[in-house]
Amino acid sequence: MTVSHAKKLVYAGMFVLKKLDLKGGEGGIRLPVLLEPQHAPLEEVLEKLVMDGYIEIDRKAQLYKLTKRGISYLGKLIDEAESYIDEFDEQEIADIVDELRARNIDPLRVRFLWGWYQGEFDDVAMFQERRGFVEIEPDWPLFIVSDDFYENLALDVEGDEPDALPG
């Protein structure tokens, strides 16, 4: 399954918003406006987040920071993730995917939110090791925008009809 570039930007944006919201000791980050080389893969993601009004540039500190709209969006994402977990926690993946498709909800979005909320992707190297990646990409900015990440996640929700997933 190929995940569209637009979806990757949305999901990577969710990941970045979480990182910006968390405290440093909890895995949070401070992103300078002049991106360091390891954060360069996030340039388009950050641009979209700014355009969507979820983050802005703190001119004095020269850092990206969450806006009120971004904090509200994070709250909605958390509520959405919690609702899926509460509803589907004890069900088989195939049954969940069938139900989501019947409701016209993108199973990949639900799969991403589930892992995002539960911290499954917080340590990207560990995630890759658990999932059997041959080559481990240790830099989270590069990994969360990579095709490999989304193609691997899609394996959990493809089933018999990969083309049935909303594009």
C-alpha cells in the first residue's frame, strides 16, 4: 500500500506536535527555526503546521511553538485516539478494520493514532527493531517522513483488500 504524501505530512505533523508539547524529560523537543541538519526532513511538515495555524515562530526565542489552535488540535487527537482504544481494545485487527471501513474511517489513521497515543513510535529505533526492519533509521525526523514507516504500519490494516483503504 502506498501512503500519499499528503497523509504522511498530516501524520508526521501529529508526531511533531506531540514532541513540541512534551517536556524535555518526557521526549519533548525544542525546534529552532533554523533547523539543525537532523531536523531538515521536517521542513515541509513544519511549513504545513504553520500554514494550518498549529504552530508559530517565537521570534524572540527563534523556536517553533504550539499555538492555542495547535493545543486544541492535540486535545482532539488525544480524544479521538482514546475513543478508538476504548471501543476496539479487545477486538481482533481484522474486525476493527472491517468496522472502520464500514464507517468510512481510514484504518491507517486509526492505527497511527493508536501507536502515537500509546507511545509506540516514541523510540523509533526500538519500534523498527520490534517490527523487524533490516536497516534501522535512528533519526526520528527522517523515519517519520519515510515510506518505510507508513508502509510498515499499513501492513497491520491491509487485509484482503488493500485498495479498499481510503487514499
